[in-house]
Amino acid sequence: MAKITLHQGASIEETFKDFIISRKTKGLADKTIQSYNYHFHAIAHHLDIYKDITDLTKSDLDSMIESMRGAEISANSISTYTRCLRAFFSWCNEECITQINMKLYKGVETVKDTYTDRELEKLLKKPDIRKCGFAEYRDWVIVNFLLNSGSRAATIRAIQIRDIDFDNGLVHYRHTKNRRAQVIPLCSEMIKILREYLRFRKGNDEDYLFCTENGLPLTENGLRIAISRYNTRRGVNKTSIHLFRHTFARKYLIDCGGDAFTLQKLLGHSTLEMTKHYCAVFNADLTKNYDNFSPLAQMKQGGARITLKR
């Protein structure tokens, strides 16, 4: 009779399924779970996932990376896959299944594309309420909201009418990526826009702020299609909702002179690391109006003139 050992016969694939169950139990968002499964499916093309997980070695992981590079997978994609495996192996180590770690693959820092001021002018031009339909008017309000807050699409879809605090100029986010309560300020212009919008939208406190023409909640795909059509009709080829988030961050940091710590709170980042990413990718713009922020320039402009004595 063969000797029975712990975890014998548990493949990488089977163990990953256990990992997914543990993440669901911990309350991770469905989208995060979907991402883990998607990334693992991609990894399976370059790693023998049917291998006993206790037999997995660093050499196997090095070969996986080499296979990905040979398949001309982008550095950023490889970085994403290794991040998934790092979380997986961290859990495996906690469960005393393995003693292996996954080093993150270095991605390539790229400057994120954003909406230009000219494109924003087109998108922010108010439609004629007397002639347009509800959907176009709603999409205009959503675009304004995205430029006010830089929020994620899922967050916007989850906002209920009762979440808007007009008296204090705030919006309470019911849905966030990290599931932490978040309160975001509304500028005076956004408050005015929302007041007018709700006179047309009406609804009860528990109803969703942004809905279909039939009063139903917007789906993820429904919102994506709505903004895509809205942008295209305005003559803007960029149609990404998430691009508004990058645009908000860029304009807040560069055009508005905002700071990274406040931006972290506004974007709902758990740590400053992701916010640093937003700061780093816009370094090329830091020279703009730098005389307004440089201590040296300020001292030179405001200081008394000193003459040298001979």
C-alpha cells in the first residue's frame, strides 16, 4: 500500500479552486474573483496546472515567465499574471501547502491617455433639455459627475438618490472597490446640475440616481454603451468610462494643483501606492506652471534685491 502524504494528488488547478473559495468566503468582490480566474486561465497556457502543487519549484515559475516572454506577451500583462500568482502562493503558504513565493515581474510604466480639454468641452456642453431625450441628458449629467469625482463605473451605478447630501455638498458611495465607506465632496456646479436633474428624474430615496428611461438600474454593459454612444455623437472617438478617472487625476494634480494625499482619498485608494502611479505617469506635465510651485522661483520673485559690495 502506498504511503499517504498530506496534499498528495492536489494539483495546482485544484488548489487554486480552493483559493478562490477562500477569497469568496473573505468577501472579495465578484469582479476581483473574475479577474483571478481570468488570469489563471491565461497562466495555464504557460504552466502545468495539473502538476502536484507540492512539486512546484522556482524553476517551473522561471520557465513560465520565459514561455510568456517567448509568446510575446506584454510586460504589463506578465506583471498582472505574477501579481495573481503572488496572492495565490501567499495564501498557499499561510495554509502550509507550499513554501514558494512569486516575484513580481516588472511592467512598463506608460503614460495613460486622457481626454483633452477640447474633447471635454464637447462632452460637457449642455444639451437642449427641450429637445433631447432623457438618456442623453442623463449621460451628460454622468459625464459631469465623472469629472467632479473620478469615480469608478460600478460606484456610479450603485449611487441612490438618498446618497446625495445637498445640504453639505457630499455624496456617500454605497459601492467601492475595497468595500470601505467613502464620502466625496460635490462642487457647487455639480450640486446645481444634480438638483435640476432630479427635478426630471424624480424617484424615491431608495431609487438609483442614474437609471434607464424606464426607471430601472443601469447595468455595467448598459452604462458602457450609453457613454460610448454619447461620446461618439459628440464627435469624441475616445469612449472609455475609466478614462475619465485618469483625466480627473491628471487635471486634479496638474491643472488644479492638487496633492497626492487628497487625491488618494478622492479616488478611494487603500494605500498611496496606486496614487503614486497616477502621479508618476504624469511627470511629463510637472513642468507646467512650475514657477507657481517652485520654492526657488517664489523666493526669487518675492525676495529683496541684494547687491554685492566690492
